[in-house]
Amino acid sequence: MNRRDQPRCSSVKPFAVVMCLFLASSCSASAQTFDPRDPRSPLHLIRVIELPGVKGRIDHMALDADGKHLFVAENGSGSLADVDLASGKIVRRIDGLHQPQGVAWLPSQWEIAVASGDGLVTFYRGTDGRQVATLSLGADADNVRVDPRNGDLVVGYGSGGLAVIYPATHRVIGRVALPAHPEAFELLGAKVFVNVPDAHKIVVADLDRERISSTLSTGLFFGNFPMASDATGSRIAVAYRTPGTVSVLDAQSGATIFSAPICGDADDLYFRRRQLIIVCGSGAVELIDQPRHHVRVSTQRGARTGVLDRISDHLLVAVPSRQSAAAIWEFSFR
């Protein structure tokens, strides 16, 4: 989505006026920016894992249950890389995929699930990368999540839907219709929060009843792509691309707890205890210790996806081949 001009405060409703004034004043004070090799940086670059021959965009990533393998959706190259994090080497690469986007590790099956732009969800054996099954959702299979209650795979797809897949049989066992294509979503029991940027909404649905419960308008904000929930399930964070903003919502009421300006082109977002981590394609990782302490660590332009390894407490960021060869940058926190 292209960045749009910020609307004039005089033309919007009272709540929007407050937010407009907030953004106008807050954006003028940029976050302190660090080089990742600076000893004062809160994120320290400890390793670069090369992705030889990878061209174009890199999409989402996933870790196995023990945090020993990293699976990388090499969207532009039509491949999935299996990286052994102990050695920092690619142990296998699965080729022939059409715009792989979402990746999930299924511990109950010991399988990797990959959602692709052609609408296919393909399952591979974790031990050797052999294809186990494939199913079609019609178009644009994208973000994926594993339901912690039962291990089901939930996939956003098409012009508006979530599909629930039972991994043991690789079959769709439920669907939720949405008003437009879903981006990131978060599962809180049966409740699911879904970013639907083309409809300018955050949709709240009941996954078990397969119906929408409520919708939240994004108001003046556009491009709500990444989303995260905290460990307690009481807060939801949503990052917007236009204008670059993160908002933290109360998961029960949907009320905004606070908002803050962030770097541009955000595509991944995590809670690390009470800290927010936003990975931005403008070439930065934003760290916000709620609600005010705010720093930025430089990466490279286009590096907009990452994964937080909660076992090692490391952040892994995918850097496409623009200024240098494609790679995974691994960071530790200070």
C-alpha cells in the first residue's frame, strides 16, 4: 500500500482529531536510532546467515518446537529454506513453490505447512522435506497460525476467509467468511482478531461458531498488516503503514490503550514481555517499552519480516538481496 497524505484534523470527528493531533506532534520527535554493531544498541547483531542465490522478497518465517530449525519463505525465489540454527547453514531447500508466504511448524505431525500465493497449502515432512499432502484454498493463501488449543492449522486466504485445517487428515474442517483478504491474525481461545486492511477493519470472530462477532474500524489509519497478542491474551497490538503507527488495544473491549508513531512498511510485530518489537521494511527494527521509551535499530531496506525465538531470546530478521546478498540477521537483546 502506498503512503497517503495525513488528513486534516478539521475534517474529522472528535476522537480522530485527538489522534490526528497526537500523530502530528509525536512524529516530529523521531526515535533514537542505533547501528546494530554499536555497543550501546539494545539489539546486537551477532550473526549473519547467508541465503545463497535467493532473489526478491522474503516473506514470513517459522521455528520448529525446539528452536533448532528456521523455515524461511523465499517468496521471490519460489522456495522454502530449512536453516539449521546450530550450524547456521541451509540443510535443505524446497523449490517449485508459487510465492510462498506463510509458514508454520506442526509439532503433532512433525510437519511444515506452507501457504502460497496460488492458494495452495502444502505439507512437508520435517525430517527430510518430503511432500506429504497439498490442498487448495482457491487463491492467495497467506498468513498461518497454529491453534494452541488443539493443534489445528488456521490459514488466511482469498478475497476474505479463514480456513481451519485438521493436520492429521490435511482437510478443511471449518471456515470463517471475512469482508476482504485477511492479513495477520491472533488466536485467543475461540476468539480470533483479524487484520482486514482492504476493508479498513479489524474483525473479531468466533472460530468455533464460524461467524464474525464484531468489527473495529481503523479510522484514519491504513495498511494494518502485522498483529500480535501479549502472553496473557489481554492486549492486541496492531501496526499500520499509513501513517506508520502502532496501537495497543484491550482484547476484551477493543479500546485503544495507547498509540505511537513507528518506522514504515511494518510486516511483523511481537510482544517481548512488555516490550513491543516491530520489524519494518523501511530498514529498521523498532523497540517500544510501553508506553514511551522508544528506540530504533537500523537493518536494511526491504527487511520487513522477522521471527522472535523465545527459547534463545533472539530476533531473526530476513534481509533480501538489495544492498547485499540475502541473509538472516540474528540479533540478541541487551
